[in-house]
Amino acid sequence: MPAGKQGGFAYVALLITLAIVAAGVGAVADVWHTTMRREREMELLFVGHQFRQALAQFAQRRGRYPTALAEMLGDGTANSARFLRKIYPDPLTGTEEWGTVSNTGGQIVGVYSRFDGEPIKQKGFAERDNAFEGKKKYTEWIFSPLASVASPNDVKAAPPPNAPQPRTVVNPESGLPGSRNMQGSTPLIITPVVPRRGTP
């Protein structure tokens, strides 16, 4: 076989080999990315529950919810109650910037990741996270001691412990479909944020 034809076949074989290798590398990268995303989702569920518990304990002790996440860290004095060990970073964004759900009085009743993406996990949640089943965005994973605060588009709530018995009414001024008023004058609102896009 002429040398030119041999060289041509060798070149084609090299291209085929490179294509196969590239496809293999791409498949491995996809598996790695999915694995890392699942791990970060598990971290988010753990960290979110820490905030949920801290909010519940704060409300139980103070009779209200905090106006800032840092308020749950205490003031550093000996007699100051500490409800949260630290402001945990969001596993998906890598920052301590969380979206918050609060009432118009500024009391935070829930937190959520600001990462703009669709969760891989869609079912099989722990009972405390059952409201997350079927959600299409991480921003819908709202960690709150109020079980009914399940989505930015379906916000309901109850008052802190020891507060007057609430009456549930539709709040036409909240700007949120299906939102409810805690006591007729303190509707829940979602703190407006610019979603973070990208792949964690």
C-alpha cells in the first residue's frame, strides 16, 4: 500500500480514537458533575435544617422571629442565647447570601438557596422536607419551621409562639399569588434577589 494511503488511514484512525476518548471523558465528566450536585443537595438539606431548627428555637424563646440571620448567633455575652453556631454558606453558591422569607415586620421565617437551577432530587425526602417533592427550582426549597411555607408562589404562615390567634385572609397587596396574611396586617413576603446562575 502506498505510503500516502497508509498515512491517510492512520490519520482517520487517530481521529476516531480521539472522538472515542472525548466521548468517554464527556461521560465521566457528566457522572462527576451529577455526583457533585447530589452531594451539594444533601449538604443544602442539612444546612437548611439547621436554619429551620434555629428559627423555631428562636421563636419559642423570644416569642417572635429574628429580623436578621445574625441575630440567631447571639451577641457574644455570657447570658446571650445562641441558636445557630454560625451562618452556614450555601453549598450551591458558596456564599453566605441566602434568600429569606419574612413578614412585613421584618421577621425572618424561612431561608432558601439563591442558586437558580433545577434540583436533581425530586422525591424520597425526609418527612420534614416532604414539601420539596416535585419542585423545579432550588428557590422553592424553603427551610422554615412553618410547614405551610412551601413555595415563593404559595406563601402561608402562622404567627410565632404565644402570639395572638391569627385570622387567615387573602392579602391583595402582597403581589404573591395565593399569599396569606399572618394577622391581617403582616403578610409574608419573599425578599427580592437576583438569582445566581451557573453550575455549582
